[in-house]
Amino acid sequence: MKKKKLSILALLAGALPFIASCSSDELVAENQSNPNEISFKTFVAGTTRASSVADVTTTNLTSFTVNAMQADTETAYFSNAVYTGTSGGTFTCATKHYWPAVESLDFYAYAPAGNDQVTYTNYKTFTVTPTAGTNPASQVDLVYAATKGKTKSTSGASGVTLNFRHTGAKIVCKVKNTSTTLKFGVEGWKVGYLSPTGTFTFADTNTDGRNTGSGTTLTFGQWGSHTAASVATEYASTFSKVDVAVSASETGLDGEMILVPQTLTAATAYASSAVDTTLNGTFIAVKLYVLDNTSDFLVAGGGSTASPTTIWAIWPIGGYNWEPGKKYTYTIDLAGAGYYEKNTATVPSGGSDTSLDPILEGAEIKFVTVTVDDWTDVAKTVPES
């Protein structure tokens, strides 16, 4: 018989709006030898975020694209100018651009330039389709900056600050094990039943105020036109097997992901009672097998005790939005072993049950009918002769 509840923990850090965002990366446009030329220089202030190749940081940013608009008419002063350079040095454009004598300029910038996951509509609108599969480092970290009303007289000598913000949401997975009798082998994690594409449209405001103020992050409302979420859309990270011992404290799994901010609707059931039917909502999953800690016998997974193989164990997540510029860290207690990602259809003949199937259901050795025989009466007469 299936059970709808299983004692598991999926602890989420960063899901609520009041959680602080990731650090922004700041670039400073400053005067070089010619105060008339608009040029850029990186400003390194110890805010780089290591751990994912996909991250755009002050130290690894080598190019970005700038659009300059005349502030009073919103017509282009120059468009799609790619500035290149290295951290701590000057960023210049192959075609030099100079300050107008009087007019104010609004600057809109983004990085990385020319990524095939980003479709550019105009200087404020981008459609993002993260790369699926098992290489999270190939996903794009689209960052955006805007600062308005700059003139030669106020900024030509002192420089223009561009404060870049992350348009995507970062997803991180950690595991722990509170069981004292089970241990695990883990070799991957994934998130699934997502929208594969969304469109970011920048609101007409500054991104000034690095890591401070009401506008520290971009807003969820700046994302729209999401394609429909489906069970076919999932993003995975796989790696060499990691052993998780009994009573293990939390440890991070490889493969941080940068995905489209969107509304998550948690999986509650399988789509039907038919065998191998898939889930109906969002989940996070860990690829694992389960061993008895004392005997090393295979408790759950594929293969055999002599050669165990992993299966996907899922935990539903959702009921909130992934928001831009926020890092969501999911810490999963493996002790409950999660649910099967497809319906096992272990229901009585003719029955119908779409509730989630716990992987450890029926795995625990227990005794449900315990009886003791009554004494058997034997009558004896004394003396017996």
C-alpha cells in the first residue's frame, strides 16, 4: 500500500524574499588620458563569488556590451558597443565613443555578449534558454547594469559607475544523513518540471547602490513569457560517486546551476496510476543507492549488493518563486531516501493510486503480528500408578 507521507527533510535557504542576494559585480567607467572618451575599468572590491565556472565576476569578466541612449529622447547615441579588457585594467571599444558636449546619456550594459543561450531583442529585453543536460558550468549568468542621466560635465572626469546585477537564480544542492543505520552512495542531482525559457525585460530604473537599498536585486516581475513547465525540462549535474556515511553533516554537491527565475509548483502526485507515469510538478532529485551500514547489503537502488547502481530519488519543491539575483540552497536529509520519480503502480488489482511512492516503503524489517502460544493443558492424576 502506498503512503502519501514520508519523514524527510528538504531544507531551503534563500527562498524567501527577505534573504540577502548574491554579491553584485561592479564596474567603474572612469576618465583615462582623454576625458572625452567613454571608457570602462573594472573595480575589484573583494566581492567575487567562486565555485561555479558559469559565474560572472569582477575577476573573470573580459567583455560586456553597452548601449548609450540620449536621456531626453531615448534614441540611441551608440548601440551594442562591446568593451573588452581585464580585471583591474581599462575596458575599451575598438570603435571609440566620446561624450556629447551637453546632452545627458543613459547607459545600459550586459554580459556575457554573444551567448547562444540569450536572444537579444533590444537593450532592455532578453530571452534566456539555459542549456539542459549534465554540464551546469555551460549555463549562462546574464548580468545587467543601468545608470541614467550622465553628462560630460558631471561624469567625464570623475567616471560613471555601472553596478551589474544577476538576472538569473542560482540553485545549489547539499545533502546530509541523520540515519544511524543507513549510508548512501551519491553521483548526481537534478531539478525538474521547469519552464525552459523566460524573457527578462529591464525596468527603467538605475541599478546603482551596490548590495544596498531597495533595488539591490532585480525583481521577479521583470521576468515573463515563460514557456510551459513540463516534466521533460530538467537540469542535471553528475559526478563521480560520493559516499555519505551515517550521521553525516551537510556537504555540498558539485554543479551549481543558474536558471530562469520562475514560479515553482511542487509535485504532489503522479499524473495517473499507470506504471511509469511521471510527476505532475517541480522536484529536486538525488541519484543514489542505499546500503545497510553494518552489513553493506543493498537496501534500495539498482544492481546488486555486490555491484550496486544508483536510481533517482525525488523530493517535491515549490509554492514560491525563484527570484533574480538570489541563491537557493537546498539541503536534503537522505535518511528518508525520497520518492520514486515514476509511479511503481504497486496497488491492489483494479485499484487506482497516484500518490508518491516512498523508496524505503516496505524496506524496514518489522513484525506486525506477534503472538505467543497458549499453554497446552495436560491433566495428570497422582499417584500415577
